[in-house]
Amino acid sequence: MSEMLLSRRRFLRRAALAGSAVMVSGCDVLDEAGAVDHPVRDAMESANALTYRLQRFLFGRNALAREYSRADIQQPQRPNGVTAPPDADYHSLAADGFTGYRLDIGGLVENPMSFDLATLTSLPSRSQITRHDCVEGWSCIAEWTGVPLTLLLDRVRPTAEARYVLFRCYDTIEQGLSGAFKYYETIDLIDARHPQTILAYGLNGGPLPVENGAPLRLRVERQLGYKMAKYVRSIELISRFSDIGGGRGGYWEDRGYDWYAGI
């Protein structure tokens, strides 16, 4: 049944072949065809909304991404995106083994909370061996261990107005006239509550390395890799993301990528 749905990569290739002149590279910015209000981008966003609805309808909320055996792990997890954040506050935390790290969860919640890394690693955990699919076209199988995000959401108790989960990260992606622009990402509460959505602190039986997102990275296994924010600094429950960043729901989404990257 999954063959009925185009992957994000296949859809973008077909859009390019159709004459749109959209050239996609996983960590490069889309060309002018990806600009806001461009007709090609409008078509891509329409297809994105259709894919989102179809996958929700066909597979439901809790359909699992495929999980593998340890024998399927053939290589170390390939890093994606930033591999060494330049930010001074991040360097200070890393130098101390992240003992001073705290994850703040707030926004539209009844009970804002803050967790240090020791507390997070002491909570009930989940390990899963899954395939990371990058929009660049490569894949990698690895074992991820972390705390289920739904467990933390139960503790903070999102309000009725909350629809999305916003992840703010340590890594500065750009320096502009208005200051540093930090990486951010959003997912909806359906994916946030999915049993395979975790905040990972372990990789292949060891601690999560810096190049892979230490101390915490999001794993949302039914979407492409760029949705899985690294170096998570804080979490907010929000009702909309139109007033955050470029208003598209994430750093790469603001630059032409689809908000829903389901596979």
C-alpha cells in the first residue's frame, strides 16, 4: 500500500522533469521556483497537503515505520546537516559532558517543566532500529535510544489550543542583520504522540555523538531526515507556526522544503 504514495524525493524529481526547473539538494536552498507564492511551490504545497491527508487516512495515527535487526546495521550513522555547532553556550555544555543541560518544555501547557539530562535518561526509554532517509537520497540504518516524546507531553499536559510541537535548537544556521538564526522544526501532535517518536540520547548502544545531535535529537521515524531536529534546546506547544521564522514550520521549510515529509 505504501507504494501508492510518492515519497518526497520522487515527487520532487517528477516536478523537475515536468519542466519546473526545481533543483533539490538535501541541504541546499531551492532555486527561485521554490520561492513563496511561486506557482511551482504552490503546486508542491498542494501535493504535500494531499500526501499528508492520504497517509493519515490510509495508515492511521500509529502505523509503525519498519524496524530492523542489529545485523542490518552495516555502518556508523552518517551525520546530516550541522555536525559541530559553533555556539558558545553549546560548547560550554559539551565541554562539561552536558551535565548542565536542561530541556525546558512550555508554551500551551498546563504544567511547564524543565528536565536535566540525568532525569531524561532515567525515564522509561525506547530503543528502535530504523532507517534514516535523507532527502539527498542516502539512507542509513541505526539503533536509537531515547525517551518517548508522548511521555513528556503527558507530564506537561498540552492545552486544548495546542496543535504543534516546536523544537528550538542550539545550532546557529545563519548570522543576519537581526542577529543569529537558530535551527527550529515543528511537527503536529499526531506525530509527536506516535510510539516511535523519541528524543534520542543514545546511538548504536552508546551515547549520542555530537555530530549526530547530542545531547538530544528528535526521531520522528515516518518522516525524512531533515525533520529530525538535532541539538534540541527547548520545546514549546503552539497553536500555529505562521509567526515563527519564515512561517513555514521549520528552517528548511522556510527555504522551500515541504512541512510534511512523510515516507
